Amino acid sequence: MIRFEQVSKTYPGGFQALKKVSFALESGELAFLTGHSGAGKSTLLRLVALMERPSVGRVLINGHDLNKITRKQIPYLRRDIGMIFQDHRLLMDKTVFDNVALPLYIEGYTQAEAKKRVQAALDKVGLAGHERKFPIMLSGGEQQRVGIARAIVNKPPLLLADEPTGNLDPKLSLEIMSLFESFHQVGVSVLIATHDLALVARMRHRNLVLKDGHMIDDGLASGGYDPLTEEDY
Amino acid sequence: MGFLKRGQDTRQGARSVQISRWRRFVMFWANNAQQAIGSLGELARTPWASLMTIAVLGLSLTLPSTLYVVVKNSQAVSAEWDTAAEISLFLRKDLQTQELQGFRERVRLLEQVESITFVDRDSALREFRESSGFGSAIDYLQTNPLPDVLIVVPVPEHRSADRARQLLEQLEKEREVTSATLDLQWLERLQALVRVIENSFAGLGLLLCIAVVLIVGNTIRLAILNRRDEIMIMKLVGATDGYIQRPFLYTGFWYGVIGGVIAWIATTLLIWWISASVVRLTALYDSKFRLQGLDFNDMMVVWGIAIGLGLLGSWIAVRRHVAAIEPR
């Protein structure tokens, strides 16, 4: 699903966020992306969502070389990637329903047509009945789940999550993670950037480790079920 | 449309979203209508800010459209005066009655001439004595100093300054004519003056239109920057620039629609306001002149220009600023 080939990313000003990163994520696979802050986790996700372009190397998604995707094509690519952020990125002046329905509106659904899918998505994240509330009326965990519902509402084959549990307590974090696991079980590819190593250890999935822009472990050699501990960084 | 779903095995979950081309087309217009109404609602949500921009647009257009009405009326007036062009031919004093008769007939039959009036020297003198106030002074004259005069009115096609002058030159060459005058100078001056006014009004109108575009553009720019976060999020979930731009373009469109109506009302009021004084002025010139306001066509043109300027202003703003907002 995702393939990085010798990808480097240098930001204007000379900071090198990624250094010759190569890895492949199979279709339907769930993987964690860990590393200290500033290791390049976010940059890696941003390259996949075309919020950045690599300085060197190629990123391929489902066989498509992202370097060949023009600016005009980017929105269509993003429609197939569900993205979840630490700060939720919700529209605060819109209801939960409208927030979740946004990707559907963009694809040309009317409110009535979107209703079924929005309700299914909210059901899935356990927020049925909250459609008419505004995000500000919800707790942090609930807001994060609204963000997840928005990411899955048009059933994208790939989910990217950037620190989805960053602000949540361990119990809520586990709930969110098991949500991702359930998407993985129905065949969605999921890549989660996190620094919650304890949680990663519990989940027992492949773990990609970044350090200072290098990928020091692509999770295959170590068998995938043995994430590095804090001392390894 | 999707990149990832294309050619993907459907067993791998992630059922793809299938929308037919026809449906996309229908939905495009349904979306447009929705966004148009949505942006109208957006205006209603910030009535004062919107009203101020709209008022600027409307009032800025009021000046050019009022100036246009003034120019239109002055054209009508000068056209009216233009048709008053008459050529006076002063004839030689030594002509025989028969020669005179022949000349009158010849002129009358010219195709450029509509009618002639012959004023013989005796009746001219009589008239002059009565109307000039020099009555008794004229009585001292031994002979009548006035020549016979033939007043020639050209056919309508030959009443313009140029054509009348051509006719004048042609008639001046006649043996029987000593001199000919066409009171054209004041007409030409008037026309030149009207042209100066027209041109300066056109320039002023153009400047005001540019100002309107800039004002609308700036308002829309602020609206875009205000919704920066929202635009970023929309881009993240796959909105095209076109989709994000449309509500702002509709905002510009509505500015134009409402601003145009304001321009109508303000222009009508302004013309109503000045028409009383214009009528008084023209009454002094013995004219039954009536000020023409904006007719239906003019109103449509004003409306069209208002909408066009609103759209242009918003288009300039969205083109620059929507593309510049990239998700972080």
C-alpha cells in the first residue's frame, strides 16, 4: 500500500527531517511509527498525504508514484486517505454531523444521502446520538472519535493517524487503538504515529522506528511484535 | 476517481464510493445551488460587515451611472440643438428678380435641402427696425443696407456639423451668393465640451470600477483568511480548490446583485433630486426638456456591471489566497 524508496526530506533552512528512508507497508497491514519527537514521524505521514513533497526519493501509494501526482490531483488522492490528528482538526462552528459528513459533501452527497453513512461511522466510534452536538460540547476523547468517524466515513483503504492518543488517558487511548484494530480487521491499511510505547507494546503489531530521520527498524527484522524499549533510542 | 481504490481488489475491504458521471453532473449543480444559498446565508450572518461592502459597491456604481445619465441627457440635448442647424445665404444686391427666382428654385431642388425660406431685404429691414430698438436711427438711412437672405434648412441627414459645412461650402460657390454662414461654432464647441465631459466621466467611472474590484477583493480576502483553518481542514479531507472557492465567488456574486439594486435606487433618487433644478434651468432656455432616468436596458447594464465587478473582485481574491492556504 505504501512504499518509500530512499526518501529524504530537507526543509527550507537545511533541517533534514528524513534521511534515506525505505520501507513498505502491505495492503491491509496495521503498523505503528514510533520515535522521539522530531524524529520525522509527522514528516513521513505528511509525505504520504502529499502535504509535503520529498526532496529526494520516491513515495508510492498503491503503485502510484506521488512525485507524478499534480497539484490538481492531490484532493482526489486525499479522499482515499483517512487522516486523524492529535488536535482533531474539527470545524468548531459545525455540528458533529456536519463535521463527519464533510468528506461526503465534498464528494457531492446531499445531507439526506450522507445521513446513513454518517450514522454508521458515528455508530462505529460509539458516538451515535451525538449528531447535533457541537465539538466544544464533547470531551477530548469524544472529539478524537469524531475525527476518526470523519476519517472513515467514506471508507478509505488507508488510514493515517498522527499521535491520535496524544492527549488521552491510557484507558481512552486503548479504546481508540482498538478502534484502529477493528478497521485493520476489515482490511484497511493503518499507519499510526505515536510515542506511547507502552500501548504499542500491548498491541503487538509491526513497529517502524525513526531516529533523527533514519529508519532504524522497519519492524520486519524484529518480528514485528517486539517494539523497542525506551533505552534503545 | 480514487487513486488507491482504482484497480484494488474489492475483497480488501474499503468498499469504493461509486458515483456515476451523470450523478456527478447533477450533484455539481445541486452543490452550486446549495453553496449559492449558503453564501447568501453567510452574508445574513454578518449583516453589518456585508452591508458596508455592498453599500460601497452600490454607491461607487451610483456615481458612474448618474454620470452616464447626465451624458445621455446632454447627448439628447445637443442632438436637439444639432437639428436646428440652418444655413443663411446672403445674396448679391444686384440680382434681377428672375435670377433670384431661378436661384431659389435651384437651391430648393437640391437633394440635401429640406426647405428654404426667403427673407427679402425690405421685410428684413422692417423686422430689424421693430425688434432691434434702433427704429428711429434706421429711418435716417438713405438706402436699405440689408441683402436678401435665403435660409436653407438641410434634410436631417445633412444636419450634422460636418455635413452642414459641406453643404455650406457648396452653396457659397454659387454666383448669386456673397457670403454664407452656418452658426456652427457654438455647436462644435458644445459638442467638444460634451466630449470632454464624456471622456472625463468615463475615466472617472473606470477608476471607480477598479476601486470596487479592489474593495470586494479585499473583503473576500479577509473572509478567506478568517476561515483559514476551515479551508485547511477541507483541503485535508480532499476538497478541490474549486469547491473551496465557490462559496467566496458566490459571495462576490451576491455583493454585485445587491449592490446593483442599491445603485439603481441611489441613482433614481439622485436623478429625482437634480431633475427639479434641471427642469427649472431648461425652462429658462425655453425648452420643454425632460430629464431621462435609467431605462430598463440601462438598469440591466448597471446590474450586470455590478455583478461582474463583484465576481471579478472575489475571483482575484480566491485565485491568490485559496491556493496559498496549504494544510499543515
